[in-house]
Amino acid sequence: MKISTSISFDGLKPKYSQKKLLKIFKNLISDENQVIKSLGKSYKNSYNSKLIRKLKKYSQINLIGMGGSSLGARSIYSFLKNKIKKKIIFLDDLNTKMLITNKKKKDLNLIISKSGNTLETITNVNFFVKKNQKTIFITENKDSYLRNLADTLKDEVVSHNNFIGGRYSVLSEVGMLPADLMGLNHQKFRQFNNLIKNKNFIKCLITNVANILDSIKKKKTNSIILNYDESSSDLFYWYQQLVAESLGKKGKGLLPVISKMPKDNHSLMQLYLAGPQNNFFTFFFVKGQASKKIDNKKLLKNFKFLRNKSLNDIKLAQFNATQSVFRKKNIPFRSFFISKKDEKTLGELFSFFILETILLGKAMNINPFDQPAVELIKTETKKIFTKI
């Protein structure tokens, strides 16, 4: 079934009540929810086009942030790399070996933290940001370390909407300011208004959530993503945080695992097919541009079926073959086939997965918007330093 002009979806027919999910969906859409608002055209950025024009001269951007402050922008950069001329370096871990200095031209530092007090972000800022570099902060409009640092350095601050958590912030300032700086169009990402008018989109969304709830009921709580597109790896690292942090509560949740295909046919597929059946799977394929073809002259006769085949042809055949095996073995899966890579398609995927996660949380009687357990590590780390 077509979700949109660029996304085709396939999935099993679930037993879970879709009427209940449809009711939850309608209530969610009618609520004044800031996360939902950020997916649509009416959301107003807390930056303007004048700022983007002023920053266009920078050829390299060093984005410093953790989790949702970085993963959305990173997935945009990877997925749409062919359209982006600027170099973006992401500092989203603690690694002092990372070199981010552009010797030929000045860099732009983009520092993102909702709270303004993220330990790893503050540490990386201390290591890598120089006083003579242009720096923009995205953080909440409240007293915090990074807000105070921006005031001290007299750097510009873009307000982070305090109602939108980091993992849901990809279509807000957190993801769209970097996207605009990459030369992309933030308005093309925000497809929500069109999607909720699309009966196929809603049907696929509800069917998909029902399928996942069926799997959870059957104790299949490992969500294995069989990804056949290298440029989509960061999209699924974004998805991994979205699902794990939103639903991992009260002893419930899903464990998203990203599996690189077809490479993992030769390492993990044996387990997937014949090991413990506590998994459900997502197949993800992106139709590629013209790719290198097999050199027929170098082929031996017993592999002549590869004559004139491109890398894309081979990957697509493996994608279809693996699905066929899964069907025969009655292993539950859903499948996404992407026919075009642009802002619109990626925006539709962001909206689909965000809505999916929120609906799952609501159906499981879990608050999908908080992450109380994460705060335990932050508090304990601070205790260790204060004792020294």
C-alpha cells in the first residue's frame, strides 16, 4: 500500500482492535499538543530567514549536542547528503581525538541542549569551542550553564521550545535550523497537514501500531530493523532513541536493534530465522540512483545470472528474497520501500515514526513524553563529582 507518493508499506493484518487506536489517534490530533504542532506548517520557528542568510557563508558547521539534540540533524544530513554541499561535523559523544577545525575557512559552532545543562555537551564545548569562532546556541529560555555561557561570550541564542522533548524535536528548531543551514527547505519537511488528510497514511499508521501491539502481546519485544540503505542508518539511530526512551517504562518497552543488510545475512540471519522467536522485523529499502554494474567479462559461467546487474539490483533481489523466506517461516515483519529521497519523504517518515511511538505509548498506558530513569544517571554522576 502507498503511504505517500514516495513511501510504500506492507504489513500483516493485526488482531488488535484498530477502532480503539483510531479513537486514540483522533483524540491526539484534536489536543493542543506541541509535539504534534511541530510536525505541521503552522509551527513557527524561533529563528528567521535573516539569521540563515547571515550564516550561509560558513562552509563547515560543528554541531555539538547529545541524543535528540543531534540525532535528528545527523539523520537529515546522512539521508540527504547528495543534496548538501556543506560539511557538518557532529560531536555527540565524549571523544577528545575528534578534530573539527577547518583551517581554510572559519567554522560555525551550533550548540544544542534543551536543558542547557547537559554534561557531555558542556564538556565538548569546553574542549572544542574557541572564542574567535562564530557560535549559535539552541537552548531553553531559562537560567542554565549554556544560556549563561552564551551571555558571557555574547553569542546568539535561539530558543528551544520547552514543551518539545529532544527526541521529538527534529521538526522544530533543533532539526530545522541545521537543515536550513545545510541548504534544505524546512517547510518541505513538515508534511503533517497533508498526511492526516491521506486515508492510506492513517490506515497504514493504525495497522502498523496494531501489528506492534500484537507482537508485544506475544512477547516479541525486540524490534529488529533490517536496513538495506546505508544513508538511512542515522535515521534509525534517531528512531532507536525515540522508541527506547519513550516506551521503556514500567517494565514495558521495545528494544530497537539496527541490522546492516545484506552484511548481516552472514552473521545474524541464522539467529533471526532459527533462534528464539522473540523478535519482529522492519525491512527498509531505498531505491537507489544508477549504480555500478557487474563486469560481465569477469564472471564465471556458474554465476551468469548476475550479468548486467547493478549493486542496486542485487540488494533489491536480496531484500525481496529475505521477505519471501520470512513469509514462509511466518516471522512477523513490516516493510518500507522508499522510491524518492528528498525533504518531503524524510519529513513523512519522521511524522510516521513519531505518531507511531506516541500511539504505542497511549495504548500501553505509558507516558511517551518523559524519561525519568535517564535523570537517575545524571544525578548520580553529579553526586560523584561533588564528593571529590
